[in-house]
Amino acid sequence: MSRSRFVASRQRRHGVKRLCRVIGFARSNCYRWKTTAPDRAARTVADARLAARIRTIHRDSTGTYGVPRITAELRDAGRVVNHKRVARVMRGIGLAAFGRLHRHNTRRRHCYLGQMFPIDYENSLSSTPATLTHAASPVSNIRVKVQPL
């Protein structure tokens, strides 16, 4: 319950001035809330109509259209609507688009450490650290030192 609604529901018994002073709320906020009530009611009705139209577009697209496409559809139909409002209404009615299915490329070469740095096993058996040479790079002076176990 908002503070304005709280004050409005108890104003006959205690008065607006006293209630606002007790809860630390400006009286002007209460009066503004009261005067803008018809606008809020009209916006609620308009949002309900918009929600019905959004549901229709979403159902016709088999659930694949999200906020940008639904906004474009509404604009093509002649409705002046902002994408933020469409997003708010869709969140309110619990609609979301299905994400695209991304195909994975299974032929891509993955760069594993063993492929990039083949171990020189002769040096790994000696007491000196093993020397790894970078096999995949055209630069031949890259060396990595690894301590033997």
C-alpha cells in the first residue's frame, strides 16, 4: 500500500494534515495522487487493451517475437507506442520471447595446451627443467620452462 493510499483510506478519521505529519509525508503528494487518479485509471485500461494486442501478436509469432519486433508490429499497425511501455506490459503479463537456437560449429579447431606446446620428453627426464617449444606459431623463439614432477 502506498503512503498516499494509506492517507486517503484514513483521512476521514484523522485528517490529512495529521496523518502526513505522523508518517513524514508531504500533503501535496496526497493531493496530487488524488487528482491524478483518473489518469492512472485510463492508463490501466489502455495498458489492458495493449496487453491484449501484444498477446495476439506474440501468439501469432508462436512466441518468437520479443519487445523490438512487437513494437515494430504495433507501429506498422498505426499505434504510437514506445518500446519501454511494450516491455513493461510484457513483463506485467508474463510474456517473453523464446531465444534463438544457436548452432554450434563442431569442426572448429580448439586450441589445447598440449597441441600448442608439445613436451620435449628427452629433457623432462633429466634434472634440468623441461623445455617446451611453441609448435603452432611461426615465431620460433618462444620458450616455456616447466619444472619436472
